[in-house]
Amino acid sequence: MKSFIIKRLLLLIPIFFGVSIICFLLLYMIPGDPAKIIAGEGATKEDIESIRITFGLDKPIYVQYFSFIKGIFTGELRSIRSGEAIMKEIGPRYVGTIQLALASIIVSSTLGILLGVLAAVYKNSWIDNLAMAFALLGASTPVFWLGLILILIFAVYLKVLPSGGREGFKSIILPALTLGLPSSAIVARLTRASMLDTLSQDYVRTAYAYGIPKRKVIFTYALKNALIPVVTVIGLQFGFLLSGAVLTESVFGWPGVGRYIVDAVFSRDYVVIEVGILITAMTFVLVNTAVDLLYAVLDPRLRKG
Amino acid sequence: MASKEKKEKNLGRYSTFSVVLRRIRKNKGGVIGLFIVLFYIIVSIFGPMLSPYDPNESNFDESLIPPSKQHWFGTDLHGRDVLSRVIVGARTSFTISISAVAIAVFIGILLGSISGYVGGWIDELIMRFLDIFMAFPEILLAIAIVAILGPGKINIVIAIAVFSFPSFARITRATVMSVKNNEYVEAAKAIGESSWSILTRYILPNALSPVIVQATLRMGTAILTISSLGFLGLGVKAPEAEWGTDLALARSYLEFAPWLSIFPGIAIVFVVLGFNFFGDALNDALNPRLKDR
């Protein structure tokens, strides 16, 4: 177990370097002179040269890479456009994105598990069909469009929820539903499969044979084991949520990292793009690692692998 | 044993294609999916002939007309017919998604075969390389690539191919590894077949069905990504009709002209649902564990 954890954690180091190198190289993959690109159109020769020196673009590439990494950990990297420290700007937005992702996970896991269990218990009935139709529909709906439709229903027609912004509890409901519903579809499908598998096992049959009430067998005996793979999927959904957050934040004007990156794309603020993507990708990697470790704790058979 | 042989013989009378088709026909979702996919392909090919109006023709006298007999899906701010834009938009998403998935399949099979067949440190290197790509949430990687290369069809194709190829590489590698030590492969080696011929004639055909299933499902993801990039303003250039780009414009008129937001979205859901239904049915039909039942 110990060696599994250490191995898994050590793997984070090469991934961090790989991901950070790719993010760092983004600027260099743009055809043309990076200093010219940062300076933008209509910049004079002197402007370009001063940018080359301020951003250290005259130094060898590996020196630039290490000062990029150093800049991330010391928080010294600055936005090209606003001149502010990126870490300072990204901090509150990061909290915003994590808040949104957590709220969506609550939506997707409660709804997904509920639907999945219902579908499995009433297998092949209309409940099952309805739940699975919902699941396929959820997996096929673009997050941003769902956001538009929810705004149309709840903000424009019913006028019960705000269509955007971040003020109070009410403002997170629609973004969380937008992001959580498609992901609940995936959770529901997996819960159903896992629950069907568990319900067909001998110990469940034995429990029934002992005369234990159905509800208790399902919720106390079967669900506990059926949820082990579901936990992993909920964790892996985090990546989907971080992806979807970019879109959800844009639809609802939610101040998060995703919107920060998209805004930076339009203002050609490449340093912000690099750092924003690096931070999001590393969050994704860390959560996946945590899920892997949690899975090993829940299912001892996997620890050797 | 005897009955099994008989069964195999019976199956042998049909080509794999017709066996798969027969299995899909028994699956309601699969049939629906197949029809949606075919419908989408037909509309993509013949779109400009089917659309009632020119999708790019502005007519400010007919700006923001709700759905009516003349304009089934209404008109947008420029007075362009929404139905025509939805029809022609199918071609945009189809050409981009099919090209991206084809490139991803090609690169994925190439890397996956090398990784699985050669093994050793080369395998390790390729797998770590894939790990790094898989560390990025998909849409974020696409945004990064489009941010560097700029919007435009070819760049979107590259962006989608880049985040899609690792899944094909992994599937191919897994198949290659599982069959490369089989006796028939050993036999081929013993009679002096070249590595290339062993790989392409004896090993890779085994990867065909999982790759096809994955490609079908990836088409759905690609279509969603194209529209997402379009919605963020990073998609194809205006005035070309694309569902996501049109939805981004529609958002400002949500209150006065909800039809602008409804129809292109339904088109996306419809098509992606088709690919998901069809992909699921294909998976069931091609899954060798179910074949003997």
C-alpha cells in the first residue's frame, strides 16, 4: 500500500514538468517572434526590444523556462495586459471555479446515484427506460446550450433565479445545474451497471433469503459495494467539470479561471493563458491522483497494481 | 463443441458487416442512432441544395421574425433564415469532426502499435507522452491550441485531433499487447513474415472493432467541441454557418428571440445523441463476449 502511494505521488513530478513544458512552449508555438506578438500590432522597434528584455526573451530558452517555473511558485509572473501579478488575479477566480465544480458535483452525484439505483432496482421498467433516456440525453447536450435553456426557463420566463453574476446562493443554482446535469447522466449510467452487478451477487440473495426487507438490502448491503466504482467516476468527472466550467462561466458571467483564460485568449495575454491552463491541468491531475489513492483504500485488490 | 462449430459455420455464411448490421437491427437505440447519423451525413452533403434560403443572405426588413410558415425556425438579427443556417451548419461540423477523428485514429493506431508491439522503453516513453496530453481537460487543450494557431477550420481540426488521439493509441496498444503472444502470431514469425506484415495482417485487425466504436463516440465529442469553441468565439469565422457560433450570437437576444437559441442547440443534441446511440449499439454488436450468445 505504502509503495503504491509513493509510486503514484512520484508520478506527479514528471507529469508536472511535462505539463508545464507544454504550457511554457505555447508562446513559442505561435509562428513569429514572441516579443513582436506580445507587443501587438503597431509597436515600434524600441517597444519590441524593451519587451524582449522585460520578459527575458533574449535569454536561452531553458533559462526562460526555469524563470517561468520560479515565477509561478514565487507569484512574480505578471499579466502582459494588466501588469498585475497573475497569482493575485487568479486566486479569487480559482476559488470561484472550485466552488462551482463542488456545487456541480453535489448535483451530479445525488441525482446520478438516485437515478442509477432506481433504474437498477426497477430494471427494464419504464423507470429504467426513462432514467437511461435521460442519461443519454445528458451526455449529448452541450453544456453551454443547457445553460442558455435554463436561463430561458428560470430567469426569462419564470423570473425566479438570476441569469448571471455571483451574488449569494441563488446565483450558483443555475450554473451548478448546467454543469452538473450532463455529468449526472454519466454517474447514473455507471451506478446502474454497478448496482445490477452487485444485486446479482450471492450475498445479496442470501440477505433476501434471511428475510431482510428489500429497502434495507438495497441501501445498506448492495449500495455500499456498488458505490466503489461510482466514487472513481465522480472523481474523474472533475476533469469534465473543469472543462465545462470554462463554458458555464462564460454563459453565466461567473468569475472563474475558465473565463479568465478565455478573456486572456482574446486580449492575447499569453502569460495568463500559460499559467491558467497549467493551474487547471494540475488541479485535474491532483484530483485524479487523489481518486486513484481513494480507490485503492476502498478496494484493497488494487493496491498491488 | 459440435453445436458451436455449426454456429460458427452459420455465421460464416454472412460477412462480418451483415452480422453486425443484423445485431444492430435488433437494438432499438442502435436503429435510431444509425438513422440519425445517416440523416446527418446526407444533410451535410446536400445541405446547400436542401436549404430553403441562402444561409448568408442578410435581409434587414425581415430581422428577428419568430418561427412562421415562411421561416420555420424564424430569422436572426440580419434577417437570415435560421433553418437554412442550421442545415448548412451540419456540413461545417461534419467536415471538421470527420477530419479530426480520422487524423486522431491514424496517429493513435500508429503510436499504439509501436508502443504495444515494440514494448520496452519506447512503450514507456510513448505512454508517458500520452499521460501528459491526458492531463489537460479536453476543451482547455483545444482552447490553448486555437489561441496559438488562431481560429479557423484547420486549426480546430488540429485541436480536436490532438486531444482525441491518446484514446485511440491506448486502445490499439492494449489490443496489440493482448494478441502479440498468441500462437498464430508466433507461427507467422516462425515462417519468416516481416514485422510490418505481422502487425498489419495478423495483429491490427483485432483492434478494428474497438477503434470503430471509439471513433463513433469520438465523433459526438468532436461535434460538441466544435460548437463549444464556436460559442466561446474561437470557432469558424463568421459569416460561415456553425451551430455554436450562431448560439453565441443568439445569447444576446435570449429574451426577445429565444428561437435563435433553441433550434441550433436541438440540432447539436440530436446529432450527438445519434452518434452516442449508434456507438453504444456498435459496441454491443462488436463485443466478442456477446458474440457466442
